[in-house]
Amino acid sequence: MNLIKFLGTAGARFVVMKQLRASGGIWFNLDGTIFLVDPGPGSLLRCLSSRPKLNPQELEGIILTHRHLDHSNDINIMIEAMTNGGFKKKGVVFAPRDALENDPVILKHVRQNVERIEILKEKGKYQLGNISFETTKQLKHGVETYGINFRGKTWCISLITDTDYFSDLASYFPGEILIINVVLREDKSSIEHLCLQEAEQIIAQNKPRLAILTHFGMGMVKAKPWEIAEKLSKKLDITVLAARNGMQIDIDRYTK
């Protein structure tokens, strides 16, 4: 089965630090390749408490879209878990350069545990097991940040991570399945995150088979994202879901 599992759906510091929603990142099993994107606080715990339990030693790679703590806090312990405490050298870590240099979030002493580390660059192309993926142009988020398009044998999954809106943003994310980080209920010009109206605009323009809203800030949590998703589905005539902690998506339902 090709699946996506949301280990957490928290976005922005207050929802994360209060753990109003979990913040463990997104687990993927695609074309037989298992990997994790953005292991924020609690990622390891969410794997081990999942039903059924997820085994970090099955991971073939970990991807950071950017260095902020709600996306990277558990990267070091997840590397240790992936490599059986460093006793089995394996896996690939993909991260922007600023996650590795100066004030690194990936500690130097755990880097030797993996087979290799690859630097994410603007519009780069990468291979992980049976899948390939490309980064977009650098997004607008204060630190080095990239959206990602994952490509398998018969599908494309697009991930719009944290970013401010810009005019051609939607054009970089062609996937049949579109995952969007929607931190803000209403636009706040001083905060470099997408708001609900901007997410709706992207979904309407790209017309994916499935759009999934996630990474919610306080305003979105209070607004009941599942109700928002239901209204968007009816308005746009596109299946829109609001991710829940532990929600699992069988992507073959939407890509065949």
C-alpha cells in the first residue's frame, strides 16, 4: 500500500509548545520506500505509539524542508532510531545547507551514522529508494526552505511547506495529491505563512484530486479545520481533507 501518515498536524509555536496538536511530521511509504519528512517535537514518540506501531528502523531517509524547530526538533533522535542507535549505518538525510552549518540542527556526531547527507538546493533533483523528488524554488520563510514534489511510478505528491504567499507559488506544485501547511486562519502580513484564503486559491487553481490541509496554528485549530475542509470540498468540487493526528491516507484511491 502507498500511504501517507500524519504523525502530527501542529503548526506555529503556540500549538506546538502546548501540544494542542502533535508535531511529529509526516511518514511516507511510497512504492516500497519508507521515509519521514520534518520530524518535529515528539516524532519518535508518535512513531512508537502509533497504531499499528511504526518502526523507525524501516526508514530509508529523512527529509527536512527547513530548520525551524517544529520541523526539525527530533531529527537527531530519529537518525539514531533509523540506524539502530548508530550500530547500523544506513539511510540518507536531505536538508538545506543552513540546517548543517553555523548553528546546525543536525548534530555532527550523528551524521556519521547515515550512509550520506545530501544538501537540498533550489530546483534540485534527488533519488531515495524507488522514488524521486524535486525541490521547488526557495520559498519565502526567513530560513532556507523548499517545497517538494515526490514522484513515483504513477503519481506525484506535492508538499507546500511553510511559506509566505507569492504570485506563482501554485505553479510549482502539480501533484494529484497536494499537502498544504495552513498556519493562519486570516492573513497576517508580518507572518510568513499561508492563510486559509491563499490555500483555497491554490487548490482552486491547481485542481488536485485530493488536497490535505495541515500544520495548523491557533486560529485554524479554533476554527475547526474539519468543518473548513468540508466547506471547501463543496465549494470547489474537489476532495479536501483536514489532517488529524495519526490520520492515514491510502493514496492509491486518488492516483489510479
